[in-house]
Amino acid sequence: MSEISIEEFLRSHGAADLPHPGGTLLAHLIRVRGRLVEWGASPDVQIAGLCHATYGTDGFAETLLDLTDRAVLAGLIGERAEALVYFYASCDRGVTYPRLRTDQRPLFRDRFSGLEFDPTDAELRAFLEITAANELDVFEHNEELASRYGAGFYRLLEPVQALLSPPAWEALRNLVKLLD
């Protein structure tokens, strides 16, 4: 499907009506995708970034589509991109984020099912790239959140920096420089 069709889908499911730092959720989603494009992410990761909040996230409770309708999104964006959207949305941040700070591969907890799993390298890289793009956009549009959480977010991802693309890591380093 074309990018316009995906944006129309997101708009028709309320993304243009939901407030989000920097305007609306739709504007945020478009900016996240744009950042992923700039960083050279694969098309599936770019599209997953555009749709990353479709099922809500651990930090953004609003949903655009019920989990029982995953096939609808998969039909629109493809199964791999939809699986990345689900993976991102399902992350139980309270359990998973602290595990990023260890020397071992982090086990992820699915907040919807409660199950834990070991993601593939490709899944982990895509998750981290989308996470970085998402949080950087939020921080750029909300100074209070940037001041409160920016340095901690950098420290969170520092142990897994080798899994991020060089442009993503550089963007995170620039955030910390701005906060100093």
C-alpha cells in the first residue's frame, strides 16, 4: 500500500484528532517515520514507525485499532511491518527497559499476554530504532519531558548502542549535549 493510504487509514481511525506533543498523534507518527527514513531504516521499519501507536503503547494508552483486528493492519502494511508494530506496542516497558541495561540479551515481556520472549536481532534493532525515533520526537516537542527524562533515556540505550544505527545514536548523543 502507498504511504498516503496508510496515512488515510490512520486519519480515519482518529490519529489526527488525538493530542500528542507537537500537535496530533498523526503528526507525531509522520515525524517518526520521517526520522527513520533519514536514518536509513528499512521500509518495514519505516512503516512500523508510522503505525507504531496503532494498538497504543505502554506510554500512550489510546488505541486506533483493537488487537482483534491485527489482520486489518497486516493487510494494509504487510505482515512483517505489522509484527513490528505489535512488538513495539506490546512492550511492557517497566519490565523490559531495565533489562536493556544488562550485559545479557534482554527478555521482553508482552504487556498484552504477559509472556516473555527473546526477540531476534532484527526485531530488537527495529524496536530500538523506533523507540529512539519516537522518544526523540516527543522530547523535541515537550521541553519538560526532555528535561525530566532525556538523560535517563540516553543512559537506558547506552548499553545497547551497538544495536542502533549510527545516525540514531548520534541523534541521542546530540540530545544529551542539548540537555547539558
